[in-house]
Amino acid sequence: MTTREELDQAVQRINALKNPPSTGDMLALYAFFKQATVGDASGARPGMFDLKGRAKFDAWSEKNGLPQAAARLDVAPVAPQQ
């Protein structure tokens, strides 16, 4: 099982990249990270003028129902190794 420490290391590897992943890949990683750390999406969907917040919320809400442990397993291996 992937631990919170391994998840944090994956985030550090992603943030340290010279060329960041594509927007779609970043949204997928964000969604898995939020599902792994918080669980299912909650709260109101951001308004139509908050395009970035809305995209992030939508990506996260697509992971609703995925167990947190499974989301941790999906994020850590995806982060590039340096």
C-alpha cells in the first residue's frame, strides 16, 4: 500500500519537473491526489467564471466512489522518477 509519505514524494517529483505535465495529465493527478487525501468531492461546484476551479472539481468528482487507498496507488507510480 502506498503511504502518505510516498504520495507527498510523488507530489514533490511532479512539482520539480522542468517541463510540467499537460493540463489533462495535471487534472488527472489532481483528481487522484484529492481522492486519496480527502475522499469523495464535496461542496458546491465552482461557478461558471471559475474555469480552473470548475475543471479541477469536475476531475475530482469523476473519482467519487474510488477508495482512498486505490487512489493512492494510482497517483504515486504515475509521478515521474528523477
